[in-house]
Amino acid sequence: MAAVIEGLLAEQGLSHADLANRLGVTSARVRQILAGEADLTVRSLAMLAEGLRAQVEIRFLPRPANGARADQVHEGHQGHQGHDGDEGAGEDDGARQGTVLARGR
């Protein structure tokens, strides 16, 4: 996640201090988030997305039959393209997959 955030900051020409200012938090808090030392809630992820002028997506995917751990499922999931070009479930497995989007205002 930190690499994605750093990439978004670089694309927008923002520093950690700029992001902290947008979020109304300290630069130390931004460093804590980027270091993976913060337990983030859905609300804080949405706030972070707002500050980055981005959106965050949280997905629930079924585990593969081989019983791989959740982090292995996420890293190895390749998904497939739907009708609109978004990666995600097809019509057959849509009932087993849930997605939550948090967007800025």
C-alpha cells in the first residue's frame, strides 16, 4: 500500500507534509501509515483516499480450493476483465464477491 500512496504523491507533486495537511493530521501520522505501523479503519482509508484525490477498493474474494492464505490470494489474484473493463467477478461468481468503494466527495 505504501508504494501506491508514494506513487500517487509523486504523480501529484505532493510531499508527506502536503498529504498530512490535506488530511488534517501530523506528518508523523503519515509516516506511520506509510511504514505500515497504523491500524487503518475503513473510515481512515476513505479519508486517505480523499486526501490523495483517489479511491480505495476493498474486495472480498473466495479462497482457492488449495486453502492458500488471504494474503497469498490477494497477491496471486489476477481477476478478469468485465464488460466495462473493470477487473472483477463474472456473472457466475458475482454473488460470492463483494466490493466496497470509498470515494472522495
